[in-house]
Amino acid sequence: MEHTAIVDRPITGREAWTRTDINDADYRVVLSPAAQTELMDAVKSLRRQPVPLLALRPDSFDLPACRAAMEEVRAILTGGIRFALLQRLPIEELSLDEAKALYWILSAMLERPVAQKLDGTIVYDVHDTGQQALPGSGIRPDKTNIDLQFHNDNAYNFLMPKYVGLLCVRQARAGGTSRVMSFATAHNALRERHRDVLPRLYQPFWFDRQREFHPGEESTFSAPLFIRDGERLHARLSLHQIRGGYALRGGTMDNETTAAVEAIKDVFADESLQFHFRLQAGDIQYVANREIGHSRTEFHDYEETERRRLLIRIWMRNEGAQGYIG
């Protein structure tokens, strides 16, 4: 198998970081006053001549300072620590639709936004709906307030987004701390602590597809958790959907599969391998989705609807079609 070489040696490079390796300059990118002025000029133009969000293009506006900021983000996502925090979108001066429009324009400078559901939803609200994310229900965990384990988005379907963005509109009353982990670092930890399970992680697991499939298709999806893409390690790690996948298949995990999942949970619990931060209104978190796991702690919301936690998600990739299946 192709994984032999990477099992035999640790992954080195900027992507294989631990908490103590991270400095502010490694991941923070601030929209300069010039970039903020460009964005507000774009908003003024849209107020005079509205354009549907899906028709917006970055090259429709004069945004050199914004492009420079997004090139910093791109450099971090491709050659740095693989996650970035873009700060100071002037959200307090914007309506929600205007904030989404600017977020869309900035994100489209990285790669093409794509659908996040079969129905074509392309800008997705992350908030607690009070529902339960049970196997086969189609309720994604991001529609709850539960603690989310490290995962990458759409691990349970064919074509994963290359980048994932999260715009913070409002934070919860308590909790909801953002966490990121390098899957290269997780792989190194598994190699050191649970070497015997690594071969299993390069073999297929069952995933619950969250009801995102066409009639007549399987409700589960099978894929390895680790794959190589040239010199890069890519991951499909979503324990919630794996548990659901095996439940939908009507059977329990065998001993080898159970041991592999428990090893992953052990590594995911190690806070020295994680980086934590709290998003503020106007912050945008970007991750290289196939290399970085993201999660958040359980949160407790406000009673008033207009104050409740709200993040806006965009998926980006240039490969495949713009639809969900890709």
C-alpha cells in the first residue's frame, strides 16, 4: 500500500504543528483600513445597484488591498499551518445580507464557492435548531449545540471542499470555542502511540451520508480515513458520521475498527495537539479542509432569537462541478 512510507517515518513540515508552535503571525490576517474602505465602497455600490449574491464576482470591484489580504490567507492555507483567521470585517456597519456579500467576495478570491447540500444551498447557516443529530436523520451536528469532535467537512461524500470558511456573525452566551488540529500531527501521534492501528486507517470505513444522496443511492459511503495526495496527507475524519454509518449498516464495528476509532479519540483528546480561539463578530476562519480538523466546544445560547449564535459557512473548491456531489 502507498501508506507504507508515511507509516515508517513522521510527517515533518510547517503543516505538522502542535500548540506551542503557533504564533499570532502564523494564522492572523487583519483587513487593513484600506481593505475596509474598499469593502465599504463595494457595499455602497451594491446599495445603489443591488446584485444577487450568487452573481457577485471579485473582479467587479476595485479591491487591491483585499486581494493582498486574501493572498496572505492563501499562503497560510497552502504552505503554512493550514488555517487562518481573517479579522476586522466591518460587520457592525453592515446588514446581514451585506456581510454575506462581502464574505462571498473575499472567499471567491481563494477558490470557487460550491453547494453544500443537494438542494443547491451554497451559503449555509451554522446555528442550533434544537434538533438531534441521530444516525440517518439528516440532521448535521452543526445544527445543534453539542461539542463537535475534530472533523473535516463533507468527509462522508464524494468530493470534499478544499477550503472551508466560517464567518462569525454572533457568538453564543457561553461556550462555542473554536478548535483546530493538524491531521498531519494527529497522524504522527497515532504513529507514536497506536502504530498498530495505522494500517486500518488506510482502509475503508462506513460513513452516514446525512441524507445527501439521490433516490436509489446508498445511505452510506465508504472511504479510507487517510490517503496520500503526492507528498501531502489528506484525511476524512468525522467520527460522528462513522458511528452513524455503522449503525445504518445494521452492524457493530469489528475489533480492529473499534480499536482504530478509540485511538483517534485518544489523539483528539490531547489538547497539546490543538489550538483554541474564540471567534468575534466579523472574524472569518478559513481552513484547508483536507488537512485540518476543526471543531467547537458545546455552547449555551441566549433566549432571544436575534442574539443567538450564528456563523455563516462557505465551501470552496475548483475541482468538479459547482453542485454538491461535484
